[in-house]
Amino acid sequence: MKIAVVGTGYVGLVTGTCFAETGNDVICVDIDIEKVEKMRAGVVPIYEPHLDVIFERNIKQNRLSFTTNLEEAVEQAQIIFLALPTPPGEDGSADLSYILGVAEELGKMIKEYKVIVDKSTVPVGTADKVKETIAKHANVDFDVVSNPEFLREGFAVDDFLKPDRVVVGTESAKARKVMEELYKPFVRQGNPIIFMDEKSAELTKYAANSFLATKITFMNEIANYCELIGANVDDVRRGMGTDTRIGNRFLFPGIGYGGSCFPKDVQALAKSGKETAYDFSIINSVMDVNHKQKYVLAEKVKAYFGSDLKGKKLALWGLAFKPDTDDIREAPALYMIDELTKAGAEITAFDPEAMDNVKALLGDKIKYASNQYEALEDADALLIATEWQVFRTPDFDRISDKLKAKVIFDGRNLYDLVDMRNKGYYYNSIGRRTIT
Ligand code: NAD
């Protein structure tokens, strides 16, 4: 099949590359000229494990190409995927201007039947809006399908190639057939393609993300309570998670969820609810609790050193909102940096992939180290904000050589409490007793 993917971010580029991998001809469109030039030169513009290999392979085999010219892509394609940003608008609702802007252009461009597939995360009713926008200009038959994406950054290629399920919202038999054909290679192991109407598909994505955000947030509250009563959240987590009705995933406490999806999707669902006079009280509480959780580690640091941190040097391991990505959107580390630098602390950070993005955002508000140990030089404490694998089994002798004192604040519970006691550290983590 001939496919166009409009928007080549985390979702669009992975979608386009994976569809090329199953033998389709894919042309990816982006308005970012620099990005398109990079991709044409064979460079993957984002960090995503395993993407580079299939990216290169499909470019070499002429199944994957890039353009800034939407019309050129639309002319060639039977199916047009929209993988455009839907950032939060000022009032918290999803900003649909990217999607509707492209829909407007598509309406003027399409000259024969096309299936237009919305892969972005959008509020209920967006497929109808896209349809209306295209129909204002188009004189040909077309279908608009809602096909929300569930991939996780860091596992995006695996998730796309072997999805737990594919959700397709369409009431058109013609479009359903096209989508079935397209996704067949990805569900060979028997995972379902779940067909439904467009609105239900749109809501499924928000419901799934909001549920996961709720699960994380619930566990963060349990962790905070554990600290007050002297329980160990790791034990509570294991005790709960082994119940198959609960499941052991998404139960790890930390310093709040971040990223490009959970914060904005949870907020957008709450906003959509408000518009229909429905008060999502669970969702509202989740947002409240999560906001506070992002400051938990900074509060611990202030409780230890005092609220004036002038003259204190802090090493920070991890900037990305989670491991295996360079994405720093809504990363808890950024909130922590803001709070601690406001209190006068000097921060030197290290992240395996996200430092360029933070440099572009914060400039010299903090210092950047070229490796995790360099960040520790002369620091009063080490703070951990992201659970990168390289931070899990560090050389503790090197850590104690470099730090002024053996003090660690761990927002991701990477280390064993007994181990830390034996090594002689002050070790303050989330939902567990502090080792002093
Ligand atoms: P992104 O910001 O990484 O990428 C969006 C791309 O669209 C950028 O490259 C941008 O230059 C391009 N773009 C903007 N306007 C354009 C236009 N008019 N024409 C062509 N290209 C244009 O976004 P993303 O993270 O890939 O997310 C896209 C959508 O998918 C969002 O709705 C998001 O909520 C959803 N989603 C994201 C993830 C994720 O993990 N990132 C997972 C599932 C769903």
C-alpha cells in the first residue's frame, strides 16, 4: 500500500518506518525542514532504540522517503496518517490547530478516495471535526478513521511491531477493510484489532492513559504514607502486584509521571469532561497529587540541608522523564531543578541521552557533565531522577571518592536499603525508611 505519514515525531516516524518494514511504500511529511534534511541524509532525528536499523534498511530499499511537500505525499498515498502534535492549549484542552490545519489543506488536495487516519491523541468528536473540515473543500469520497497509538517511548518499535492490540474507530466498511489489511502483519500472534466507532476509539486512548496515570499516582500516595508510618513500599508493591486482578506493572513509586502524553492526556480528559458538565473527580485528584509528587525529592533535600541551598552543590543523575528516551517534556527533573536552583543550589547533571534537549531549554541554568561520575565532583549530594540502567549498579567507591559526603536522594528507588546501610550512605528514597 502507499502511505503518507504527516508529522515525523516519535509516533509518526516509528509508524512510517514500521509500515515500510512490512513492505509498504511510505512517504513521511514534516514542516521542519532541518529534520527532513537530516532524515534524507539517513539520520534518525530522535533517540529510540532499534529504530535506526529498520530506518536505514527501508531507506536503502526505497520504501521510506521524506518530504516537506504535503501535496506530493498526498497525491501518491491511498492512506494518510496524521501523527501531529496535540499539545495542551492554555485552558488544558488539546490544541487541535495542527490537525485541523492539515485537514483544511487535505480537503483542497485530495482528488480521489483516501483514508485519512488520525493517529494523534485527540478528544472525542475530533474525527467528526476533521471530516467536516475536509468536506468543506473536497469533492471526492473519503473516510476519516480514528486509530490511536499506544506505543511507549523507549520501546516504540517493539510496541508498534507487536502491539497488545490495535484500536480502530470507523463505521465505514471500506476503511475497515483497508485498516485490516494494513495491520494484518502486526497481529500474526493473535493479538486483536478491535473495531469500534470513532468516538469510542478516541476515548479509549484517553481512558487508557488516565488509568495508567492513576495507577502510578495511587502508588505514589501509598509510598508517601509508607514513609509516615514506617512501612516499606517495595514490600507493599510486591504484596499487591502479585494479585492478578491488580498486576505488578505501573506500581513503582517515584517522583511523579511526566512525558509528552500522560500529563496532557489526563488534563485533556478532565477538560473534555468539564465541557460536557461531567466532573472527573478521580482525574482531578490524580493531577493534584502528581503535581505535588514532582517536588517530593526537592522537599527531602531542603529538609536535610535547610531551605536555603546557597553554596550547596548537587549532582543530578537523569533528566529525561523516563529511561531510554531523550524526551524531557514535563520531566519531573525539570521541576526539581527549578525548585532547587530557586533555593540557591548549584546543579551539575548527567543524562545519557537528554542533555542536549535540556541545554536547549535551560542553557547554563545548570552545569552538564560528560559522564555520571564527573557530575559528582565536589557535590554535597547525589540526586536521582531517572532510572537509566547505567545508574542501577554504579561504582559506589567512585561515588564516595567524588562526593563531599555520602548522601543520596533517590527518586526512583534504585538501591537496596541494606546495601546502602552497609556501604555507609545517608540514603533517602521514596516510600522506604531513610538510611542514616
Ligand atoms: P512530536 O512533537 O514528537 O512530533 C510531531 C511532528 O509533527 C514534529 O516533527 C513536527 O515538526 C511535525 N509537524 C507539526 N506541524 C506539522 C504540519 N503542519 N505538517 C507536517 N508536520 C508537522 O509528537 P509525538 O510525540 O510524535 O506525538 C504525536 C501525537 O501522538 C500526539 O497527539 C501524541 O499525544 C500522540 N502520542 C504520542 C506518543 C508518544 O509516546 N510520544 C504515544 C502515543 C500517542
